[in-house]
Amino acid sequence: MRRWPRRLFLAVPLVWVAVAHVGPLIAMARISVFAAYPGPPGVAPAWSPAAYATFLQGAGYRASLVHSLILATVTTAVSLLLAYPLAYHVALCVAPARRGRRLMLLVAPVWTSEVLRMFAVVLLLANRGALNALLRWLGLTHAPILMLYGSGAVLAGIVYTVLLSMLLPLYGALDRLPVVLLDAAANLGAGAWYRFWYVTLPLTGRGVAAGVILTFLASLGVFAAPALLGGAGTPVFATVIADLFGAASGRWPMGAAFGFILLVAGTACATGLAALAPGIRQPRPG
């Protein structure tokens, strides 16, 4: 009888994952092979691979997907470079009594809407924004520098949006790092970089891999940053999918097919990046 509470405790999240995640994915895969959706009432939908054929035949669609994958890869790399020192500082340099407060300050911006945060980036990068004002005050420029509506602005907005997805797994891995191993390496004469490369990084490799996967997949689905910070020359696949679902011409099968293609391509690339993440394999004793 004691097993029933445990089984019930495990069944609730499994049912939630099946209903809220697996179910919509199955429905999306099913809609993607319909000729039209929604169809006329009482008429069985016809099956057709036309949506996938449209993607294969459309050079613009393929280029948008490749651009999104490259942008997500760069975003993941930048997020790792920014989040690892920050997580290291909070986990190993801040007193345990103050770590919760520091994490609260880092998480607080996420409590606001993503759209509001993107408008804050717009105000920061605008021609009369804070960054241009600082450059003029320092005498580095006399005319506003165009920073919006380009790949750089989109990259900054996406990094700002998904940085927490990289930070939290890294902090969890660094917080569990046995500090005695670092002290032992230091006593044996290992320098700071040697300790980081051969002790800290291998032991936090699983956190790096988890952060890479979460950040990469989250970067592919960001919609507000490309829509508000990008221009016509910075297409991303997420906005293409949103336009297909938002159109009034019944292009849901194409949108579902493109979404499924993005899911498969993103999962494959995220898995490959996680396998290449430094220190993912734990060092073997001896």
C-alpha cells in the first residue's frame, strides 16, 4: 500500500507532460500532413505532404531556418561566456547567507513581461537611447550610431531573454562543486587556470550541457526580440511560423510542418552542442 502514494506522486507530472507537451506535439505532427486545416464541417481531411514539400522547395524558408540555428548557436555561446563567470561568482565567491539575495536580483527581471524587457532594450539601443547618450558624453561619437534593426540588436535581445536558462543550471552545478578538491589542487601547486580547466570545468560539465540545451532551444522559440529589434534583413524561423498560424488563409498545415521541422532540427543541434560542451564527460578516478 505504501507504493500507491509514490506512484500517484509520479503520475501527476507524467500526466501533465503527456497532456501539455506530448499531446500538442502529436496534434501538430498530425495537422502538418493535412491538405487543409481546419476543413469543411463533416468532411474528412485529405492527407498531403505539400507543407513539407513547400519547405524543401522554398530557398527562403531554408535560409530562415539556417539563420535561426546559427543565431541560436551564437546566442548559446555568448550566454555561456556571460553566465559562467556570474554563476561562479555567486556560487563560490559570495557568502552562503547572501547567495539567495544575489539570485533574487538576477531572477527579478524575468518576472516582467518579455515584451516590456524588449522595449527596455529598444530604449537602451535607440538613436537617442542611453547607450548613444553615453558614447556622446564620452566623446567617442558626435552622431547617433544605428544599433537597432539588425542582427546585433536581435542577438542582444535574445541573450537578455534566455540568459537565465544558462545561469541556473550552471549555478546548480557550481554550488554542488566540492571546494575541497580545489583546495587540494591548490595545495599541490596547481594555478588558478589549471584548477579551472582540469577540476572546475570537468566537474560542472553536466551543468554546462544542460544550460546549452535549454538555452539553445529557448533561443529558437524567442519571438518578441526578432519582432521588435530586428528588421527585414534578420528573418527568423519563429516569426515565419507565427505568420503562418496567424494568417487567415488556412495555412495551419504549413505552420505545423514548419514547427515540427524546427523542433527536430533544434533538438538535433542542441544534442550535438551538448555533446561538444567542454567537460561534459566526468573524469574517471585513476
